[in-house]
Amino acid sequence: MAAKGLFPYSLGGLEKTTAFMANALVDEGAYVEVLAPIGRPLVTGFEAKYREINIEWPSVKPHKLAYYIYSKRVRDYILNSDFDVAYGQGSSLWSYVDVKKMPCIYNPHGMEEYKDPHILRRIEKPLQLLFNRKIARKSDAVISLGGNLTIEVIRFLNVPANKVRVIPNAVDLKHVDGFRPHKLNRKNNSFLFVGKVAYNKGIIDLVGAFKKLRLDVELNIAGTGPLLEKLRQDNHDLRINFLGRVNEDKLFELYWNSDAFIYPTLFEGMPTVVIEAMACGLPVISTDIGGLPDLVDQRNGFVIPPASPEVLARTVERFAALSEEDKDKMRASSRQKVKSKFTWKKVAKQTLSLIRDLL
């Protein structure tokens, strides 16, 4: 398995997916080597059951050139090794698919780069689409995380439907529960957003919606990004807290002690943060984007259209008006949905089933 980053050396969704999926595959009897840049751990307590192989990330720009050089280093390592299957998170198998000697699985995660107008204006976008289509065409299977993403994978990557296998993201419940406090202290109408403070996450709509409210609510925004400092400076609403980057302990403290999770993203795959929030028993308010429809429904939250701050504000009001009993039902539904469909054990079994089909 190759990836551009790896938990606990990096804390993004793709990085967590790589580490926890690899561990789950080992638990199911597979031998796994993960190729990724290995640096200083940012989190303690995570034990890798797979073998880590450090593939250094090139110190060149632009990012796409670095990615290409990195993929060549991945290619060279795999060609000198003996495996049954190669699994590429993101575009890590870019160079390898040209010379592959075994079945390849390509997991593109979200399709944000093809929908974000800020990215669409960049000159490298057509090139990125071209090489990702090449990876998809030459791979033996392409992963969709589910929801609306399946249609998008087929359309943007130009692959036949029979080549696409739906396998979602997941969480490790043992890892999540390790952060559970002895006594929950959920703050009434305290809403949490976790993610990049950037345009594509709907962060402007989120802040705008809360400024319209006349309720006693709290919004905690955890994460960094290009809009953080400007939004911080322009914010005079004491109900909105920009927390910046938080460590893993603080992140799960926020999950366990919030009343609901809110994620008004404009472009998305299947965000790990939403599954983590659900595993901690949080109702979710999210947009109908990417893989989110598979996570959120009327039993555990509210689904709204993207780029709709007025609707978002009204939905927050609807949640705030719920009885504690109704909120508890949503919390139980979120947790149960994760247990039934979105654990790494289940995802590892689905992945191994796909591998056996390819072999």
C-alpha cells in the first residue's frame, strides 16, 4: 500500500485511512507493507502492525512534480519486491501502473480537485485529470467511498462501472473509545466543525449562518487553513471559537463533549472526521455531498443542500429545539451506524474480498 502520507506522522483523513486500514488487513491475516514518508510521530500510542517503508517526499515544487517523482520512488521499490497486489491511496501508483506486474487498486478518495472552482482555474488541473484517468484506466479496480462519489468516479475518471468497487472509509472504535471520558459532559447546543479552514469546506457559509442566529449556541472550529487568520480577525461573535490546530487528545475531547457535529462542505469524499464524530455519538448536520449521504440521514441528523447558509441556520435552530430524548436517539443512531457499517474490520474484509477477486 502506497500513500503520500501516513498517520501518526501526518494527521489527515487519507493518512489515517492508510494506517488503520493496513492494521485491519494485518488482523485479517494479510502481510502489508506501507510505503510513505516517515517522519516524527505527532501522536503517541498508535502501534503499526504492518511494516513501514520510508519513501522520502521530494523537496521540489510544484506539488504535482514532487508527486510524480515520489511515485517513481514507489515504483522502483515495488519492482524490486514480491507482492500479490499493489494498493494506491491517491495518486501514489502514478508511475507504477505503466510497468505493473501485479493487480493494482486505485483509491482516489474525494473528487474535490475536479469541482472546486479555485482549483479549476489552475493550469495543472487538466494535467491532473489526465494522469488520474491514466491511473484509473491501468488499474484493475477503482474504489468509490460510496454515496454520490460512485457516479463522480465513473464520470470524472472515465472508467466503466464494473471496474468500480464501493468500499467506504471507517474508524477504529477501540481507538475512538480510548479517548472517551469517564463522565460525559456534553454542552447543550455546542456545535463542532473539524477540518481545513478553507473555501471548499463551506466554512464561509458556516460562519455566516451562525452570525444570523439569535440563539444561545456555541460553534467550535478546529483546524487550520488559508482562511483561518482572516476569519479570526473579522470575527466579533463570541459564540464562534477558532481553535486552530488541535492535538488528538483535544480533538476527541471536543467530539465527546459537543452536542452535534456540523459539516457544510462543498466538495468531499467520505470524511474521516464525520465518522469519528458519529462514533463518539454525535448527531450530524451535513451537506448532501460525496459519501456523506451514506453517513447521515434523518435518524442521526440533517442533510442540507450545499452553499445554503440560510438553510443551515434554520437547521441549527431545528436541532436546538429538539428534546433531549430526540437528541439521544440521534446519538445512538450515529454510533450504531458506525458499528454496523464503518469499522476497519468490515472494510478490511471487503478489501480482501476484492483482492481475491482480482487474483
